[in-house]
Amino acid sequence: MINPQTLIKVFLLSLTLTACGTAKDSRYSSTEMLERPPILAVVKEPGYEETEVDQSVVPKRSAKKGLDDAVYVTASTPPVLKIKQPIEAAWHTLELALKQSELKITDQEQKKGLFFVAYSPKTLADMIPFVNKNESKDVIYVLTVAAAGEETEVTSAIASPAEQKNLFLRTDDEDYKIDADDLLMQVFETLHDDLVEE
């Protein structure tokens, strides 16, 4: 059985809620009577100079990796890697790409536009665990960087026998020319897809 006092409290509460919900106060529906701020006249004093507002925009760094269309390889033989940057900027971009692709730079001569890089392409012998791997199999290649108008050209070739670690290396072998092209393509892929600017 329900307590009569509880029943009276519920009835009064429902009447109060009903009364609050149906009344409309016109004071809150119109904003015509609200106070408006005053309009102030701007008076310029003699000798007062307006300061210019700096509206320059700081360019945002691209969140994507790689240079994308700012780098390409020609279809010529041997191929030529072209970077759409002046030679100074391209030199630093190429150096960054070599480091990020974990290619060992053995020497560099910026004035002559030369990077000497130790490169060993992945062969079947690299995939077999019991084959003897010695460090002397790294071959030194030279990347030549040269200005070409507003762009920069990069070519790859095997370094001279005097610059090789292995004194018995025959640098006239055709496989080394293919490997030089592979090295250039590896650098291109890093520049195009994976380069992260620091």
C-alpha cells in the first residue's frame, strides 16, 4: 500500500513541474530591449602612423615523405637522376638520402661534386646464411653531382681501382655498370618515396 504522504508529495511535484514548463516569459524571447555597446569614433592624431600588420605566412612542413615529382630518372643509358633543386640544396638533399638509405659515404668532395659510396647489391649469396661474408666485397661507386640549369643531375659509376678497398677488383666488369644503375635507382627511390627532411 502506498503511503498517503508520498502520494501527496508526488502530486505536488508533478503540478510544480507542469507549471514551470508551460509558462512563457516574453522577457527572454526578445533581444530588442538589451543594451547595445556605444559606437566610438576613431580619431587619428597628427603625426600618428599606422603600423603594418605582418601577414606573412610561415610555410608548413609537408607531413608526407619524399620529394615526389621533384625528382626523376631519365630513360637514357646510363640513367641520370635529376633533382629539381639548385646544386647547393640538392647536395644536402642527396647527402641526407644516402644516410637515410644506410649507404656508407666513404669520401666526398663538394667542390668537385663527388660522393664516394660503398655499395654491395643484395645477391643470392647474401640470402644464404652459411656463405662467407667479408667486408671487402663492398665496391666503391662515385656519384657525380652537377648543375643543369635550375636542376641538378646525379650520375653513378664505379670508382677507379685506386679508390677501391679490394686491390684485385676488376672495375671493367659489366656487372659493376649494372650495379651502378641499381645504386642510382636505390637513391632515387629514397629521394622520391622515403626522404624525411630534418
